[in-house]
Amino acid sequence: MTEQWSNSNRLNSFNSMKGLTYFEHYKKILMWMDGKGELPPPFECNLDPYAECNLACQFCLVQRYLINHREEVGEQRVLTTEYMYRLIEFLSAWGVKGFCLSGGGEPTLHKGLPQVIDYAVANGLETSLFTNGTIMNEYLADSMLKCRFVSLSINATDRETYKEIMCRDLFDHMRKNLAYLAKRQRDEKAKVFTCVRMLILSENYKQIYDMCKWAKEIGLSAFNVRPVDLERSDIQGHHKLELPIDFIQEQFAKCHELEDDTFKVFTVTEKYDSNFHVKMDFNYCLATPLLIPILQNCDAFACVDRKMEYKFRLGSCNPPENILKWWGSDEHRNFLKSIMPERDCCNLRCTFQNYHKQMEEVVLKDSMMRNFP
């Protein structure tokens, strides 16, 4: 099996071992779960400013409510810029460190996004943006260059495959926009980490190397590729995807040959088995308080992977100060204790699965014998 990253690049953001840097935070969460002490604020707020998208990707984890059951979204589909300013002020004062503008839709559809990014950065929040790259202008690019991390979801190297996967013909817009962003990043020596991200599907697995090569040629910072999760039960037509693993591993190896000091490659498979099927190897849902997901209706949810499901709703964030009424409450604690991964996660690729394991094994069981350096 191809290594997920080079030895020189092992200490990276996509390596779930970074969870061990949260060790003291893990301890505080577990103490709170045991009824001792207070729950600290999360490291990150993941905010969905707009419940609309200009693509209709077949693999999208929010397709259930964005495409198939739009009534779940409710009437409020967009956050006001003024609300996001107030939320940013609250998060900064509360002690949150990271602010991610993400998608229960495409965040760049929000006209106030550049100002929101600028305001978050000005208030001391490290900011990231997840986007499909189809929308770009000078002002948005200015703000993107201030981010710590920009994730660019691009899943095909030719127009026909792009249309088949993303269900819209915005291929030329995307290519032009990413080339523009990369040039701005290079010309201005911006420190933002711009990463093309690709999900492996039956339609695009032959394009992995070509995608990586293109990302490097135009001057972006990195290429990240991982298997898609089509097994989650809330995706229409969910199933286990059978892929030519040996061929894909050869593509991975070729991608890693492109890596140098200015371009990084991440072939991330740590949350899958050897056939790229989802695996679930944790017993308790412990790490969710590392992050607070907030949607465009001002509701917060326990799990970033199950947002918009009423069962996982924690409470309202309108006004933002309302968070303090339920964050760390007995109800919050009891809800997390009630989650049974095998019953509730529905064969889901869990974003935090390795963090859950670390809390079980490293903090509770001390399996790494941390007192012996």
C-alpha cells in the first residue's frame, strides 16, 4: 500500500495523529463527560452561511436536505452578514480558534463572504474556506489569500466527467478561477495553503494523477485525494463502491513523485479498509465537542457529519450568546452519552473517528504510556 504522505511531510493537517495535540482538551472533555468540571469551548466553528449550491454533486453528504428533502432546510436559507459579524465577535471572545466557512451549500454564493472572512481574520480567528471554485472575483480572492487554508473540491480533469459527477457545466469557470487564485498566491507570496481535493469515484479514478499534476502546474499548494463515502444510508442509492485498488495505488505512487518543497501530496485512506470501504472501529462518540457546526438557520448540531438531522440538534445560536445556555449542559452531556456509533452512524465515514479512538485508547487506557518519553 502506498504511504499516505512522505516521511518529510508526515506531520501534516490531514494526519489524524494531530489529535494527540488536543490531549489536554481531550482530558477536559472526558472529565466533563464524567460530571467533573466544565466543557471548554470548541477549537473550531464550522459555519454554513448559505443553503444553496450551484452544483448538484452526486456524492454530496448534504444532498439529503439540499437536493432530495429541501423542506428540512426551512425558510431561512442564508445568514445575514450582520449575524455572522456578531457570531465572529462572540466566538473570538469565547476562545474559539478556528473559523471554517463550509457547505450545506456553496459558501461563495453569499455576497458578503469576503467581508466575513476579513472580519474573522481581524478578530483573531484562523479562517478556512471550503469551496467548489466556480465563483471568483478580485475581492473574494483578496480575502481567500488571508485564509490559513482553502479547500478546493475538484473532481475531474475534463468537462464531460465533471458534468457527470457535478451535474453542472461549470468546468471552464472552475479551471480559470483556480489558475487565477494560484497566480495571485504566487505573485503576492501569500501564505494561504491552497489544496485541490478529489474524491475517488468510479467515474474519475483514472484521472487521479492528471488532477495532481494539473494542481502542481498551476501553482497551488497541495493535492488531497481520498475514497468517496457512498455507504452512508442518507445518500440516495447508497452502496459499497468497488474500485480497482491496485491501479489506484499506482496512481497514488505517481502523485507522490510530484511532491517537492512547494507542493505536497496527501493520499488519505486512514478511515477506510484495504478495499476503500468505510470502517468503524470506535466505541463511543467522545470528540464531537472539538467543533461546533452551525447552519444557515442558526441551529447548532452535535456532529459535523449529521448536521440538519433534528436528532443531532443541540440548540439555537441566535443570538450567538445563546450557545452558552446549552453548551456543556446536562442535556448536552446526556445526549452525547446516548449516541451508539454502530446504531446511529449508519455506516458513516466519521470525520472524528480517530479522535474518538485516541480519547479511548490514549487518555482513558493510557495505551501509549505517556509518562515514559
